[in-house]
Amino acid sequence: MDGGLKLDRKSVRPGEDLSAKGTGCGPNQTVILTSGGEKVGTAVSDTSGEFSARVEFPKIVPGRHIVTAHCKIELTGAVDQVVTSGKGGTSGTLVVLVFFVLAGAALIRVA
């Protein structure tokens, strides 16, 4: 890698791990990772200027997030934060199924 920031995945869901690797910083330098003006990680580069860090977003905000590593230079990478809805078609299907089971039980009692 010739001076760059690489994230280990293109998209991440809440609770999933995200790692960043980079090179191009000075040797043994503190690296601060930010996104949207908020700190999302920190690392110390090795003697060749390479580093790796865990990225943790303080908020769950769906969409594209630019991650910037600040050291003697600025390195950037992007990740999409994906949020899936807890409401799916299965809950509606379950309600309909329960309705028909109860209606069938009522018809059996009547007969």
C-alpha cells in the first residue's frame, strides 16, 4: 500500500466489527480516525508508518460515511452504514395466520 486507508468492508450493520489499515504516516505516530467530525478510532503507526485500528461509530446513522485517518497526512476511506428494519412481512403474515387458526377453531366448536 502506498499511502492510503483501507477499510475491511464496504458496508457495516450496527454491532458489526469494522477495521481500518493504513500506511503513509510517520513512524511511531499517533493516528486519529474521524468520521463526520467525531472520533471513531485511534492507533499508533509502526516504524514503517503502517497502522491498523478498530473503527467504532458513536451513532447509528444509515448512509455513506467517510473515515479520515489524521497523522502527518490525511488518509480517507468510505463505508456504508446499513440499518435493516425490524418490521418485515413476517409479522403481518403471522397475524393473518393466527386469525385463520382462531376462525377455524371457532367453526369447529360451532359444528
